[in-house]
Amino acid sequence: MAVGGVLLSAMAHRALGPNGYQAYRQREAQKHQLELDIRQLTIRNIELNGDVQKLSSYDNKTIEGVARQDLKLAKPGEVIYVLPPETPKK
């Protein structure tokens, strides 16, 4: 009977301990999240590389677009209106 209790206790420790099933599930969830982050960063990297290619070609229209959109720059005499981001409706 005592051997069964020790065995059961050892199994419980193995399943619930620091390297048990719960820890395994947490590591798997973390791995999945990191894989998603890698995919998103890879896509963003591709987009940024495309921007670098466009800007490297000295295309004045592209450079002006970036200056206007990202840097909020304007030509002399122009006025820029920046609207707040749209809030989702409930």
C-alpha cells in the first residue's frame, strides 16, 4: 500500500512539477506565440525592404509620399490636418 502511495505521489509530481505537463503546455503556447511573432516580423521586414528599394531608386514621388505620410511634412504654404484614429463602434 505504501509503495502505491509513493508511486502515485511520484506520478503526481512528474505531471504537475516544474517539468510536468503544465510546464510543457506553457512552453508549447510560448513557442506558438513566438512562431506567430516571427511570421509577423518577417512580413514587416519584407515590407520595409520594399520601402528601402523604392527609396533607393531616388523616386522623388515615393520620397515625398513617405515625408508626407510618415513624417507629417508639408510643402511651404500647405497646411496638414491630422485626424485622430477612428474608434470602433460598440
